[in-house]
Amino acid sequence: MKRIIDLFLRSVLTGFAIAIGGAVNLACDNKYMGAFLFGLGLFMVLFFGFNLFTGKVGYAVENKPSYLIDLVIIWLGNLIGTVITGLLLLLTRASGAMQTKAAEICAVKLNDSPLSIFILAFFCGILMFVAADGFKRITNPFGQVAVIILPVMVFILSGYEHCVANMFYYTIGEVWSLDSFWYLIIMTLGNSAGGIFIPLIRKGFIKEQKPS
């Protein structure tokens, strides 16, 4: 039970972190600066050892089936954290401009086709696994920061779909509905497919090739 509580709390805090990144992205008129500063959210997640669904789902191929339960808990925790943060920000003077911009962003997403959403989420999933796995593997501090910032900037500037970030955008944009929830599920599936893509492929890598 203690492990589940720890998993859940770290997941809720992740929601707060990603929402903070999403908020500054909405607040920036310069899209490049907004994409750069959004990386603070992922930096908080990885530095403090929080649980981000898109950073954890890739390891499903390396864990037992029970890991899927962990992923559900992480997803729900991320949802709760982002929604709470969004609702709190709606009570502030900063919400006006953010609400308008988020609603515009969400309108584009919700008028897109499910296939397009899935594909855009797939590529975002790849980038999030690169960031999470790269942060674990790279020992150089500069490299760790770079492997966080660059994938985040690429996914935002490319218009890829991140299910947890969109949980926040839905909330601050006040666009939650059955349709938006359905699209969130599609994004989650796309992020999951992208997240496991590299781990699945690298299972076929030759780890050590002996000279012939």
C-alpha cells in the first residue's frame, strides 16, 4: 500500500509540474521561448523523481504485466494534478489570457481527425521516451538538461500531442466533454505506442558482436 501511495503522490506532483510548464507556455507570446520554458516541467519531473505517464510507459516492455496497473495509477495521478492546477489558475488574474489561448489550441485539436491525433501523439511518445531514458543514461549535467529541453521544444513546435499537457490545456481552456475525453484516450494510446517503439526495436539490437 505504501508503494501505491508513493506512486500516486509522485504522479499527482507530476501533474502540477507539467501544468506549470504548460502555463508558462501559454503565457509566452514568443512560441520558441514558450516551448523552451515548458521544459521546466519535465525537468522538475525527472530531477525530483516524479512519475510522468509518457516517461514511464516505454518501460512496459521491460516489466511484468502488473506494471500496467502502475501506469493506470500514474495516468490518473497526472490527471488529478493537472486538473487541480488548472482549476487553481482559473481563480487568478492570470487565467484570462491563458484561458483564451488554451481554448484556441484545444479547438484545433478537437477538430482534428482521430488518426491525425494518434500519429501526432505517437511521435510525441517517442520524444518523451528519449528524454526520460536519456536523462537516466547521460551522466553529463549539460547533456541531461539538453536531452530534456530539446525533445520538449521539438514536440511543442511540431504540434505533437502530449496527453498530460493536454489534460492541463483542457482544464484551463474549459473544454472538458465526452468528445475531449475520447480524444485524450486516443492521445494516450498514441503516446503509449510511441513510448514503447524504441524499447521494442532495441530488443532486436545486437548487444555484442564477436569478430568473425
